[in-house]
Amino acid sequence: MKIIGFAALAVLIAGSAVAQQLAPSPTLDAVKARGHIECGVHLGLPGFSFANDKGEWSGLDVDYCKALAAAVLGDSTKVKYTPTSVQQRWPVLTSGQVDLLARNTTITFSRNATLGVNFQGINFYEGQTFVVRTKAKVAAVKDLADGTICVAAGSTEEKAAADWFRERNLKVTIINFQKNDDAISAYDQERCDAYTAGVGALAGQRIKFKDPAQHQILTEVISNDPQGPTTRWGDERWQLVVRWVLNAQIAAEALGVTSKNVDEMKKSTNAEVRRLLGVDGKFGDMMGISNDWAYNLIKQVGNYGESFERTVGMGSVLKLKRGQNELWTKGGLLFTPPFQ
Ligand SMILES: N[C@@H](CCC(=O)N[C@@H](CS)C(=O)NCC(=O)O)C(=O)O
């Protein structure tokens, strides 16, 4: 009995030692070796991922890439941005050309099940709507029946618009464009009665119209489009890092940790704040990165709320309200699992 007891104990000890070994992560190794993150972003969507004329990228998704670089490499500037279209984004990710996508990408069942990609959380709750010409007197989506709608081919918006009109037995002509900018200019040249995209995306796209004042974004929303960082299948430890960097951005806001007070917060007595900032526990070690990972991203990029305000919120040209993208404690949907 005693011998079996010892044997069982030995197995247990060996088992826990194995559990503490880091699973291999070819992506994380490659990122560390090359010294920067390869981030797949949007072709150019103000507020989300947009390069100015100096080639400097900014936006909510770009901030996520920067946060990941700060967490993994200690420096938020160590990112190379690869613009990807609606169609190219999948092969660019699965071929290994980028380490992840952070570009207005909706989580859907069939993408998850068939494209070899995984979604690591939600950094923007988007909802689809339509932009129409003010002179057209379209008040509701149903008023577009018998009309023509321009949309980017291969987007969730293309499918959701078709579903919406079909379910209501309403006829509509949907024209899809391989290049989204062509869809926008076709609408702008009055070849379509409406252009459809997410509310947040449209707030950014609107800037591209010849005369933005002539257009109106409908308030009716026809879909839920949760979007977030996307990885390819395999390399679970890289997926872990991508997922928890997003969680850290959101948890920092929930815990009141900002880029301004993060040094002060290291003295906090709150157990979760202490673990998040690497004062207690070794959460970085568990992922194979520095224990300062979350401290670095908060210090250099800020928490989720700071990013939101600066890129798409009231401090930006888009002026989006937090809405669903607010913490659950303030009536929104943002929530993270505990840092425990
Ligand atoms: N949520 C959509 C977004 C797709 C998307 O990026 N659509 C448009 C509007 S925001 C776009 O600008 N595409 C850029 C392009 O490929 O030209 C999806 O995941 O399919």
C-alpha cells in the first residue's frame, strides 16, 4: 500500500512538473527572434487602422498590435503593419505572413470552423447599418426595398444584408465589390442607393465621401458583429498571449489602472491589480514573456478605455459612444475572466 502511495505521489509530482513546462510556441519564438510583431490590419479605416501620410499607423486595432508588442517585446513600436483586404486576410494569416489579424474581423461560426482561424476575444462590438443619401428620404432599412446596395465582397455585411431582405420577402439588388473603396465610390457616384458596413466602420468611412454632409447613417442596426484579434489554428501558447493581452487592456480599465497611474498602482493592495502588474505571481513566466508584460502595455498604450477614447471615441474624429463597448459595470458588454 505504502509503495503504491509513493508511486502515486511520484506520478503526481512528475505530472505537475510537466504542467509547468511551457508548451512550444513557434510564433512567439519567431516574434522574439525577429524583434517585431507582424500585425495584419485593415487597408485603411480611420479609427481602427489607418496610416497617415508619414506612414504612421493609429486606431483601436493598431493599439491592440502596439499593446501586444509592449507585452511581448517591451516596446509598443516594434510592430510591422500589413494591410489586408476582406478576402486576402485569411490566406495572409494562415500562410504565416502575419502573426495575427487585428482588423475589423467578425467572429462567425463558419470562419472558425472552416478557415483554420481562432478568435481570441472581442475588442469591438460592431453592428451593421446603412449609409444613404439625405435627399433619398430613406428613414428605415425596409425603405431600401427594390433598391441597390453596395458592399465589400466576402464581408459579413454582404451575407447579413442578403439575409435581412430575404427573410422579409423584400427584393433588393446587392452589388459586391472586390475592393471596398470601389464599393464606396460606386455609392458616392449614385450607382447604389446605399452602402452597408458597421456603424463604427461607417463613422470612419464617411470621411471618404466627396461631401460627407450629403449622407446619413441609419440608426437601425441589423446585426451583431463582434470583432477581435484573430490567430491561425495551432500554437496554443501564442493564442494564450494574444487572448490575455486583450483581457489585460480591458481588466486594466475595470481595475482603474491607467497609463498615468500604473506606477502608483504597483503599490495597490488589490490582489488582481498586483497580479496583473506582475507585483505578485508570475503570470508572464506562465506565458513565456516578461512578468512586466501588462505593466508595459498599460504604461505605453493605456487601458482599453484610454485607447477607445483616443481612436474612435469622443477624443477622435469618429466620436462614437462607448455603448456596448463599455464595461459591463457601466451598462456595456465588456468583461474579462479573473486574473487569478
Ligand atoms: N466585419 C466585416 C468587416 C469587413 C470589412 O473590412 N469591410 C469593409 C468595410 S469596414 C472594408 O473596408 N474592407 C476593406 C477592403 O477589403 O477593401 C467582416 O469581418 O467581414
